[in-house]
Amino acid sequence: MAIVKKKKVVVGGTFDILHEGHKALLRKAYELGEVLIGLTSDAMARKRKRRKIEDFKCRKKELESFIKKEFNIKPKIVKIEDKFGPTLKEDFDYIVVSPETYKTALLINKERQKRNKKPIKIVKINFALARDKKPIFSTRILKGEIDRDGNLLR
């Protein structure tokens, strides 16, 4: 009997205020295979978000707790300092992205092509929508418009 090699999946993000959109992204990734999560460093998160962000340790702990509860496994999480993370050095079968990060996946594959590496298959999921049919974003949660599950607060 042939041994089926698990597909290698990469997903990246800041994962600040872990919400339903993040969870949908992670569920899709784990459905596809063995997942490596690139979690933005504090410096990268501050540069990208221009607002107060939970520190790396807190964000990592929350991710670990969700994944342990949801999939009963210890996640593989690496700190990333740029938008490429491990994708230029390692090979992956899939990269799971949201509409917000789709352009980054295209950029990653463009850079991989320059380095004679095979492209990573991009799996784009839709935004998770709040009850008002608008995307769930951390900024909306911070503004008090919605909660992490997309319920309207005002």
C-alpha cells in the first residue's frame, strides 16, 4: 500500500483579535493538509496595521488554543518578518488566502518563479461576513461595530 504524503499548506497573517474570518481561513488550511502558520512579528504587525496590536506571544497563544480545541493538534507556527515568510525557501502545495491577502500570494508566486521554484496553488476563501453582510475585520471589532462572531453591537 502506498503511503499518502500529506499536502503542505501555508497560511500567514497577524491574527490579531482572532475572529470568524481567521477561523474560516485556518479551517480551510487544515482541511487541505499539514499546515505551517506564518505569524507576523510585532515589528511587522505594527508597520502593517498602524494601530495597537496584541503582542506576538499573546497572538500565538490564542492561535494555539483555537487550533488545539478545533483540530486537537499542536500547530506549527513560525514568526515572519516580511510578507514572504518561509514561502521562498520551502515548497508548499497550497497557500490559503482571503481576498485581502490574494495579491500577496500572487507576489509570492512571481518571486518563486524568478527563483525557478514551482508555484504554490492559491486557495482563496471568501470573507466571513458579519450579520450586516459586510466582512468581519479586526478594525470593525475594535470600533465596537461587531463582535468576533460578526454579531452587530450597535
